Amino acid sequence: MDQTWRRASAVAICFAGALAAACGDYEIPLRHGYFIARVSSDTFVLVAPDHRVVVRPTITAYGVDGDVVAGRDDHGFYFIVDTASGTRETQLIEREWRRRLQARGISAPQLRAPSRPLFAFWEGGFLRVR
């Protein structure tokens, strides 16, 4: 009986660990070591390779075009981060954001809500802005 209880406990612990890992927070990889991290159920931040938060919570939509990550936060502001150079522009209004993206050759941004990726990469990038 004691051995049966130990076995059942071990199975329960393994199951709980697997469940916690599957339901835990996750990251969406971007270029040059940047990533979008889910820090709670509906809270996302953009993180630099040195683990600094470069776009504050919470990112509600984003898109990627090459080295450029562009998006919107839950306060209605927009951001642009160049993952190659490390430059960032935050708290932009939409008109200014679009103007700055156009200056980079990005004219029609397609944004999506951050979510667990089903496929790691397609079309040469994670999510295409063009």
C-alpha cells in the first residue's frame, strides 16, 4: 500500500509539473535576442536581450518587419523598436507613428495581438507588417 501511494504521488507531481509548464508564461522570440514576454494572463512587455523592459505593459498589438517591431499599448500609444540598433520610440500618437514607419519604408502595418505562436516562423519573419 505504501508503494502504491508513493507511485500515485509521483504521478500526481509529474502531472502538476507538466500542467504548470504548459499553462505558464511564455515568450515570443524576435530578432537580435529581443522578445515579447507574457508576464500575466493579459500583460505583455517587449524585452531587450539584456532583459530590460523596453516597452511597458501592456502591448495589445504588434507587428514585425525585418528588424523593426511596431505596435500599440493599452493606453492607446504606439511604439517602434529597431532590434538591430536598439533604438526605441514610445508613447507616439497614431499619426506620428505612421509617419515614422513610412520613413522606414513601412506603409501599411498589420498588427496582431500577442499570443502563443502556433508556428515559429513563416514568410521569413515572425509576423509581417507589410
